[in-house]
Amino acid sequence: MRLIIIIALFFLATETCYGQKNESYSALPESIVKREIAFFVKAASGMLIDSSLLLTEIKLSRCSNDFVIFESGNLIALDKLISIYSKPVNLNSITLTDKGKLWGISEDLPTTQISEVRFLHYKYQLLLADSAISGLYNPKFCINPKKNNKIGEATSTNCKAYQSKDKRRVYIYMLNGEGAEQYEVTWIINESNYYGRVIDKVML
């Protein structure tokens, strides 16, 4: 009996934290993760913010219309590197049965989709699984980068990366799509593991 309970609890935790069926912010269990995400997601607008859980923004270093890179560290040693890339859409891979699982798609067919999210720590590296980037179309990276895709005063982006105060968690954020199909996605890195993603449609 005890073994059955342990197994049931394991699968429950896996569903709600790692690959929960409802990936919205409102479906997150009350936790430090939910309170920290509230600092930057639009889905938490109007909610009370816990000022004791201040996040540190990881600096945007390079970007273009198909990738973005964040870095932290110094000239001697790189502490963290986060990269997000896109690729042209394979229209043959999109089916009508997937409609409820796709983000950023309107009446017009999407042109691009997320192809890779990578987190490089000086002690380890994480390449997020296909399930972490599935269904994410029409990503928006940045506009007006400088030469060699470097960041300038005119550079604008809705991509962000944050680190928790205790340095145990990293949040990677994007605001994608356009108009009525705009959505936000946050990937969560907890310790050295991929924890899950949070996705919400942005209400205009």
C-alpha cells in the first residue's frame, strides 16, 4: 500500500510541476517558483508581489531576428550562457489535431518556430527537450541590434532571463506572436534540472 501511495505521489508531482497538462500561470501550485515568476509575467499582473524574492536579470548580450543570447560572468570567466534559436516552420508537421496545443498561430500559417533552448552553466549544460519547445510558433527576438548582433541603445526585445536570489533557479522568458495570438512562455531551470514551462495567452 505504501509503495502505491509513493508511486501515485510521484506521478502527481510530475504532472503538476514537470509536464503539467495545464501549463498556465494560474495552474501553478503555490510555491516560491510561482511567487518569483509573478515579478515578470503578464499573467500575474495586479497580483501582490513578494518584494523579498527579488530576481537578478541576466544580461542580454547578442540577438537578431532568429536568436537571442544572455550571458553572466566577467571577462575572465563565463558564469552562465542562455541561447534561444528559431527555425523555419515545417508545415507538414502541423495538423488540425494539434490546434489546441499550438501557440502564436492565427488564420495565417506560421513562418518560424522555436528550435532550441540551451542553458550553459560553468558546471553543466542543459539542452531542453523537444517537449519543452513544442508548439511554440512565431517567436519574437529583438529589433535594431548593432553590427555583429550586439546590443545597442536602440535595441529592443521582449526576451528576458532572470536568476533567483539564492541562485538556485533561472527563468527564461519570451513574449511571442502578434495581436490576438500573442503569448508568453517561461522556461524554469531549478538547480541543474529543467523544471517545466509556463504558457499564457496575453490578453490585449
